[in-house]
Amino acid sequence: MGKMAAAVGSVATLAVEPGEDAFRKLFRFYRQSRPGTADLEGVIDFSVSHAARGTGPGAPKVVKSQLNLCSVSDHDALRAGLQPVSKWQAHGLQGYPGFIFISNPFLPGYQWHWVKQCLKLYSRKPNVCNLDKHMTKEETQDLWEQSKEFLRCKEVNKRRPRSLLEKLRWVTLGYHYNWDNKRYSADHYTPFPSDLAFLSEQVAAACGFQGFQAEAGILNYYRLDSTLGIHVDRSELDHSRPLLSFRSCLTQRLWSQQLENSQLTTLPGFWP
């Protein structure tokens, strides 16, 4: 608790300090804070009530982003489980062109649908996961089927060992990311899920990127007490195409985004 208190006074400075070192300091600050104790003064709030401004000293102004309403038909939006684009709430940050934050564009129930897809379908082979380093493909063929009964029993006996699904941390899709050399390879590819590709195409089109085709993806799986490790997305070869990040709205989370505006700047944000 003493460490957290000592960091509170400098959090606003860390939030605007340029450079990757500031990113690491800010990441550690929020990760080490106990639930409900973190100083959120320097956090950008994208909720409707704060849509016109950032919070904290030096925070960038939150502005409304204009979406391409004609690029996605209501029919295609429905197919992807999305609300009509005209109903989306999209915001950006003044001085950071290209950054667009969209607050939950999904129809009721479709967040659960995509969570189920991640657990039941995308975790199957031939997709690659963190368990492959220690197990055979046959052992990780269908993690959901292998784990579902175990998870039901665990609700009664919490002392049982973790199921394979509980040990799952990441899955890669399409062109599979190599965690050792931080690269994608044309030699390591499996078909990208067509439904997820269609969802990505609609969201990208609404943001002004017509004809976008998703070729690679990384799914991160979290327990309630886990956090995403610090990283910067730099491995993509084509920087003219967007990076899409779908973050579960089933729980409220604090995230830190590193944006480039002549120099790297670290910006903590909160999504409702």
C-alpha cells in the first residue's frame, strides 16, 4: 500500500511523459494498485457523461469521431451482431488522428456470442495456443469439450486442479504470431475464421477502411485477477491498414494505450 501511495502524486506526470519507459511505469502503477484504490485522475473516461473532455491535468480532449454511415448496411450489421452504425458511439482524442474508440456496438446478447466463439470454436485446432509448447495437438484438439464437465464439477470442488481451458492464455488465428522473434510468417498459416473476418470487415468499413480483410488475430484469455502484459504492436507489415481491438465489455477494465504523435505518448483509458 505504501508503494501505491508513493506513486499517486506522480501518476499525472507519468501519463504525459513521452517514451516507452513511461509506458512501463504507468503499467506497473495500475497493475500494482489494489481494486478500488487506484488514482484515476489521469485516466481518460470515454463514457457518455465525459464525452466532451479528458480528465486530469494535460489529458487530451475527447472528441466525437465521424463514422461512415453508408459503408455498412443494417443487414450486414445485423449479420455480424452489430447495431446499425448510426447508433454507434465513437470517440477519438484531439491530436491523435487515426485513434477511434467505439463503445459497445453490439446488439444485446452478441457479446456473449463472441465470447462463446472464443471459448468453444476458436480454441480448437488447427489454431495455435500457448498449451501447444507442452502438449500434443491431439491433447489440445478441443479444449472446450475436454474442460466443460470438469468446470461444472469444479463449482462444487474448488480444490481440483485447473482444466485445460483455465490454463489457456492465448490463441492465434490466420497468420500465426511467433512469440520468440515477434514476427508473422507466410509459412505458418491456417484459415482465418470467416465469421470473425466478416465482423472485422464491417467495423473497419465503418471507420473508413473499405475492403479490409482480416488475416491474423491474437485472442487473449483472462481470469478475473489477470492482466494483459505490456507490449506495443509493431509486427504488422502493412501500416496502411487498421489494427482492430475487440475488448470484452462484460467487465469494466482499465487499459493503457501507447499512441504515436511525433513521439510516443502513454495514455491510460477506461471503458464502461
